[in-house]
Amino acid sequence: MADDKVARRARGGTGRTRLAEVAQLAQVSTATVSRVFNTPTKVSAEVQARVREAAAALHWIPNAAGRALASRRSHIAGVIIPTLDNEIFARQVSGMQAIFAENGFTLLIGCSNYDPAEGLAQVQAMLAQGIEVLAMVGENYPPQTFDLLRQRSLPYVLTYGYRHDSPHPCIGFDNRAAFRQLADYVLSLGHRRIAAIFQPMDANDRVAARLDGLRDGLAAAGVTLRAADLHIGPSNMDFGAESLRRIMAGKTRPTAIICGNDNLALGAVGAALDLGIAIPHDLSITGFDDLAIVSRIAPRLTTMRVDNLEIGRLAGEMLIGAAGGRGMLHSIELRADLCMRATTSPPRSAARAPAAARDSDNANDHQARNQQPHAGIRPQRVQHDLQEDKKQRRTP
Amino acid sequence: MADDKVARRARGGTGRTRLAEVAQLAQVSTATVSRVFNTPTKVSAEVQARVREAAAALHWIPNAAGRALASRRSHIAGVIIPTLDNEIFARQVSGMQAIFAENGFTLLIGCSNYDPAEGLAQVQAMLAQGIEVLAMVGENYPPQTFDLLRQRSLPYVLTYGYRHDSPHPCIGFDNRAAFRQLADYVLSLGHRRIAAIFQPMDANDRVAARLDGLRDGLAAAGVTLRAADLHIGPSNMDFGAESLRRIMAGKTRPTAIICGNDNLALGAVGAALDLGIAIPHDLSITGFDDLAIVSRIAPRLTTMRVDNLEIGRLAGEMLIGAAGGRGMLHSIELRADLCMRATTSPPRSAARAPAAARDSDNANDHQARNQQPHAGIRPQRVQHDLQEDKKQRRTP
DNA sequence: CTGAAAGCGCTTACAG
DNA sequence: CTGAAAGCGCTTACAG
């Protein structure tokens, strides 16, 4: 902090070669150089060649700040995720990054660490950097966040979660419906005493929706989730294990445990095995996410899968379109697929599961697919235009 | 592409509020507004308050492009990793991002997908965006990449891998030494017939170094790795499993398999268990990385751990320093810790392992630590100044 | 198809 | 401590 009063404003700025030098070497105006790289159709082939040669010779890389200032386009996109320490979010970013890179956009990444305020701070920093578009996981951000975005009419999309009645364009799946499906499946196996291990719901709309879906399903079958059977804590294997031990230490044990995600389920399965509890015969356990590992270690976990790479790609494509003035923002609902594997079965005590009472064909369908996971099935998309007013159809 | 010839150059530019408007409202010059936010000590408290109030009232967010252009500082950092679909790189980015955010930097992220050319392309895009500093995983990039960086004297650091004689500042661990250690450990258990499953080495200096380290160790013990016992393929569980089956189908089975990373090892362990091979008694298997999962599922994997979060943080801190003109780039060597767990033991056939022949205290040390992994042990750092000439000591 | 010139929104040496 | 003004490196409406 002491000695950086070196005379910074040296003649010539950064020292990097500038467009003007390329122009000079190519013997054209700066406007022409700019056109060669931005609207090449407006420049004769001859001049173009000369300019490109000069640019190459000088190793010119355009200065994005100058470009952004003059064109009001930064070619920067932003993405906010809770954390990179989670395969599912990392995959989303991965898919998005690829699409953005293909389209000449660079990607700023910010992590909220599940803290809405941190999320807002990241959004502000990104706005200052001049992002053109923004993707953010979930909708748990201070309201001010969306005011900022609207105020600048900055195209944004929320990912991962999807709610029919969300005021925002979102690309993801319906957490509530997914857990309803999971609950229905477990009930269809014949389970009636069911416990749950969930991650914290505060500042996480998705988890709350999952629990709602679970309760919907149970309620429809006349089953209630007792308070003592709902364990909420850190989203990791250790808490899953700890919760399982506590649950199984109770007097009346459940025959199934529905976990809020795969990490919790993985911990629960491990702890159960350690206790000598047979999975799935003594106890069924389900997860959510279909992390890469869970279908590859024994016992293979019953869970639900969402294509996060695809979510990232779809978000990237939609935002690229929006940035170009083409295309409009809309919501896309992806399906969460039930993956029936080795950690669920009818309860040992139960008679044959009352499968007839439920439509199990859907589950069979999923099971069949499970055999060859990449059989070219694309996620089902349900589209809802949020900006019907814009009516920018290609074909009029 | 058709209809975006709307008259873009509307008077007033972006529509965002500008610094000049803040100045007007606060009744000061633009210079003063700028100073309030950049060098507040130069402005009286009274004026400062007025300016801040005006800025808040107008919801002014400074335009980074204008700022960057005028100041020649973008406050953007870049990081290049092979892929986000890998816990270890995601963690590095995570640690780095936190440090950069704390220091007012935003982070551009690029993935090379293990392709040097893609890495270079990302670097170029980032240079265009005006990154001030850059972190990149490994050193497999076209030479031109480093020319570009040097040409602009852009501070950069290579992460994950560390080589004593690298021409670049790097923060990481010595892959060769780590695998030498691993080999020594396995040999110390008494194994003499050892196979290996590795990821591809092309365009991946780190993997090549690992194999070298393994060979060093084996050679020192007079053991050779037969060509038929070295399986190289995709870095995933499936290849690990497939390789294991092929290895164990041979006439003379090895008693230990050293894998290039945890994913391969996880696949091998699973396949071995499926074949009814007792781990570790019939076969010892080792991994590398200590992914979160491997110490939490049975059988707990013997592997080596490197603190990737810390690598990210250290890289972030060093680069922030370099960007500020303070501090210089240097290399930091972190230690890779051997985690002795349940997938290794002396071979069943062997007499007591010839432990006396090797220094096993080191291993014991690690085993003890293993019990409480977070016992506050900081990575050992070995520092090498690469830019001795700069001699910017604080205390002269 | 090409050029001269204004302007994007900031910062900062210079002068007071 | 404060202001007037030049300038950072581009793009683009305008004129030809």
C-alpha cells in the first residue's frame, strides 16, 4: 500500500497493442478494423485479408473494456450457484459454460453458499462487471435482487427448481411433484411407517417443496409423517448416518426412510449396514439427485435423476438468445426420473404390496430405462411463455 | 439476425445511471465521486457522506468497462480447469472464488476438457476480457499460452501439480513423489506382484508423473510393472471395474492394484467385491484424491489426500497480491497425505510384511492422523522464489 | 465499401 | 481537499 505511486499514467496506456496500431499497419481506418471483426460482410475480401494479417502479426487481442464501453455489450454472462462442492451444480455450470464459450461469451461464476445476502452481493458485483445475462440456482434471493435485474431489464433465468406459478422464468423440475412421485412409489411398495431425513429448509425453497410433496403423497394415502420421524440437518453423509441411528434406536422402527438427497441417503445406508440392518428387506431408503456414484456402488441407491447438464445447456442457450435480442425467456420443465434400484422393496412384514392400488406402469417404464440410462431419451419439456407480449415469432 | 438494426446509439448510452449523475446530485465533480469510492482518504467526510447518499439514492453501480478502460484494472481474475465434473477441481475453484470475492475480484471460469488447445482458447478469451491474473491447473498448454502471458507480464500460477524444476510458479504437490510414497507403502506391506490402472497420460503431465513415481518405487524394490499389468483408459469407475476384471482373469493374479485416482479405484473395488474377491485380504487396492465419498463407504479406500480447497485459496491470495503489485509469485509445495484405510493389507500369502526394510513410521504417522482428519494440520509449505530479481521486500 | 469523428463511463495527473 | 479536462480502446451513426 505504500509504494505504488509509480507514475501510472504513462503515455500509451496498457502497453498492449491497440486496434489503432493494427489499422496503421494495414493502412486502413480504425472503423474498418473494427468492422472486419464485428461485421465482416461490410468489408471487401481484399481489405479484410490485409487487416487480419496485420492483427495476427501484432498479436492483437481486442480490449474488452473498450469494446464493452463503445458497444454496450460485454459478452459476459453470470451464474450464481449455492456451491461448487456439489456435483449437481458443478454439472449445471459445466453445461452452461460450454454453450457460452461456443457463443463467444465468458462466464462469471459466483457462489452464494446458500446465503441469500451473499447471492445478492454476487449479483451486484456481476452487474458492475456488466454481465449481459444471468442464471441463478433457485429463487431464494432478497427481493431487491430481482428489482435490480428488472430495473436494468437484464435477461435472467432461475435454474434447478421449477414452479408452475413462479413469477420468474425457470428451467428445472418440480421439486414438489418429484417428491410426491417418490412418496407414491414408496407407498405403493406397501410401506406405511415412513421416516424422513432432510436438509435445512430455510433459505431453500426447493427443500421445502420436497417436503411438501412428500407430505402430499403421504396424506393422500392417509399416512402421516410424525414429527419425531423427520430429521433435519446438514446435507451430508454424516448427518444421514447419525439420523439413521437415531431413527432406528426408537421403539417403533419405520420400514422406509425418504431422504432429501443422495448424500443423506448414502450416509443412512452406510449406517444401516453397519448396524446389521438388511437393505432393502428390513429397511428401504431413497435418495434424490442420482449422483454419479450412487448407481455404481452396492447397494445401488433408489433415487431420482434430473439432467443437470441439460439444465445448464438449456439455460445457456436461452440466455444467449435473449442477449442477442432473439428469443424470449420462458420456463422449461424437465422431468425427474425415478431410478428404482436396490435400496427399496416391499417391507418384509407386509403382504404383497398393494400395487394394484397405484399406477405402477410409470415406475416400470423407469426401471426399464434404468438398464440403459443413455437410451437417447430427452427430458420432456413443458414450455410456458412468460413474455407472451413480446411475440417475436420466427414465422409470422 | 434479421431485425436487430434498431437504432442502438440512443442518446445516453446504456440507460444505467452514470457517475456523472451522482456527481450532479451531490453537487461535486466527477473526480470527487470517483475518489469517494477509490481513494476515500482524499475526500472530506462531509463531501463523502453527500456523495454516498446520492449514489445510494440513484442505485448507482459503477460501470466496470469504463472503470477498466480508465484505470487499466479490470478486477477480473481467471481460472482454467480441466472440468468442473470433478470434485477436486471444483473445490479448487471454490476456494479461489471465495478469496477473490473477498478482495473485490470476480472470477472467470474456463474448462479445457483436458484439451490443451481448448485451454489456450480460453486463455485468449480471458485475456481479451482483461483478466489481471490467472490460475490454471497443470502445465499442459501449448507453449504459445505462456508466451502470451509473459508478453503481457500477466501474473499467473499453475495449480495442483508441483514440480521442483518447473519454469512456472506452481502451487500443488509433487505427483511423482506422491506415487513413489504410495508404491513404497504397498511394497512395505509385502506386495511384489502389483498391477496398475491409470487414466490416459497424453496431455496430462500429472498422470505421467504419477506413473513415473510408481515405477521409481517399484524399481527401487526390484519389482517391475509388466506391460500387461498396466491398464490405461478413461478416468471413471466403469473403466476401473472393467480393468479389474481383466486383470483378475489373468493366470497369475497380482496381490495389489495401484490406481491413478479414486474413481478408478472405486470401480475396481466394486468389481472385485462382485467377483467375490476379499478386499483387502485377497487383493489390496489404492486410489488417489481422497474424494469425500471414499472414506465414508465400505470398504474405506486407502488413498492419498491433497487439500484442494487450500490450493485454491493459496493461489487466490498469491494472485491478489501480485495484482496489487505487492508480493511476488512463487511456488508452494503442499504435501499429499497417505490415508491408510481398509482396502490395503499385507498379501494373504505373504509372511509378515518386511516392514523393517522400510521406514514405516511415516505411514504410522499418517494413520494416526487419519483418525481425526481435521486435527488442524496445515499443509507443509516449501517456498521457492521464482522472481528473486524483483526483490520487493517489505523490510529493507 | 470506407473514413473522420464523436462518444461510451470512468480515472487521474495536473493545477489550485 | 476539490475541479476541469484529457484520455483509456474501442464502436458506430453519418457522410460519402
